[in-house]
Amino acid sequence: MKPFSMIAILSGALLNACTPEEPMTVGILQSDRIELKAEYAEPIVALAVTEGGSVQTGDVILQLDSSRANIRLGEAQANIDRLRAVLAEQVAGPRLETIAATTANLNDARIEREFRDKELQRLAGLRERNLTSVESVDTAEKLLRSAEAREAVASAQLDELLAGTRMEQLDQTKAALRQAEAVQEELALNQARHTISAPGNALVDSLPFETGEIPRVGDVVAVLLVGDQPLAHVYIPGPLRLQVSPGSQVQVHVDGREGTLTGRVRNVAADASFTPYYALTERDRSRLSYFAEIELPQLPQRLPEGLPVQVTLP
């Protein structure tokens, strides 16, 4: 063998030995989780799904007892019906029978006033001839003033009926009706929130409560896993952080599955994990790690949670 051939072979062997391995990190499969919480402390009357089942957007997960909400909603509807009747009555104005009755009261008051006027004149003439007392004349005068006041009241009542409802009264009733309708809308929304539904396509991870139990306000009543596939949660070593950015493509190997999957980095944490940067010496800075989430491609079946993965970085 020629000397230069031996040198080439040795150089190639040294080069191959010095070629660094592809950078790799490890992690685990985990999905984004949605926690659905109870807004009311009411008994659970129905569970529409089971743990591990899939749900679509809008599917009912569980139902809280809405009896109290139904009663309040019925009360609000009755108040709306009352105000609508009041408004219709004000718009239509007084009935003809009411106007006729008020007119009759006015005529009666006029007759009474005319009679008291004539009676006063008669007694005043008798008093001039000293045929009656002063007290009788005073009493007749008081009765005349009372009759005049009654006639004035009846006349004002008739004028009010003929003029119809004032615009200010109509505006007040309309405002009260709008307020009652707003209260009804709020109560209807509260009633609807007794039904816990899926906000999107997901898998039911857990249902902490059973039928008949009463969760407290704010208790988690269902945990959902969203996304077509779980995400690969990994930690990027500090020296490799510059090579990885959102949108970067990486190769993901899932334990128990042959071959690799081409994933896409969804995000990388801005802050390092485990050790604060200010507590590290220059030699220890390589120990920093940055949390990253990697999206996996579409697959015929969803991969299970918790499987270990190995990610080959760019």
C-alpha cells in the first residue's frame, strides 16, 4: 500500500471518530388540558360521557340540577308579562266605561253644587227677614264649598282620562320592561351554565364527581385533553438553544413505535429551568435547560399520554 493511501485512510478514520453525534433530548408525551369548573353548588343529575371517551364541540358532559334557576326564570317571565300588560293598557288609554263613570260622577257633583247654591240663597233670604239662624247660613255655605270642590275633582279626573297617558309614564314603563328583559336574559344564561358542555373536540381525561354529588363553586368537574395528538414536552439543553426556535422541524421517536415522526416546535420557554442564570458560573451555564413543546403530525390513531420520546434536534 502506498504511503499516501495509508494517510488518507487514517485521516478519514480520525474524521469519522471526531464527527459529533446528532444532538438529542428526551421528554414525554402530554396534551394540553382544559379544566371545566362548576359555577353553581348544585347536585349533579346526569353524566353524559365516560372517562376516556371522545367529545365534539358542544357535546353535553354533565348536567347540574337547575330547579332553582328555572324558578327564578319563571318569576322573571311573569314580571315581563305584567309590565307588558301595563304598557298595553297605557298605550290604549282609559276604557269607555271608565270615562262614562267619571262623567256621571262629574254630573252628580254639578247637581249637588247647584242644589247647595240654591239652598244657600234661600237661607240667606230667610236670614234677611230674621227667619233663620246665622249658623244655618254658615252651614249651607260650607256645604256649597264642599260641593264645588267635589265638582272640581271630578272635572280634573275626566280631563285626565280624556288626555290619555303621559309620555313620561310610557317612557318609565318601557324602561322598566327593558330592565326586566335584561334580568331574564341573565337568568337564562345562568340556567344554561348548569349544563357543562365541551368547548371543542377533546378526550375526557377525568370526571372527579359522580351523579348525586354536589361540587362546590369553582371545583373542577371535568378535565379534557385537546388536540389531535399529544405534544412532546422536552427540555432543550442550553448550548443547543440557538438551534431551536418556534417552527423548527425535529425528528421524534416514540418509545414502542417504529420509525420517527417529523414534529414542529410550537414554542420554547424564554426562561431557563432548574437553575437561575445569575447563580451559574461560566463553566456551569451548559446545564441550563429550556422547556419546549413539539407538535406531532396527523396519525391514524391518537398516541397515549405519558410515553417517553427522544427528539433529534436540528
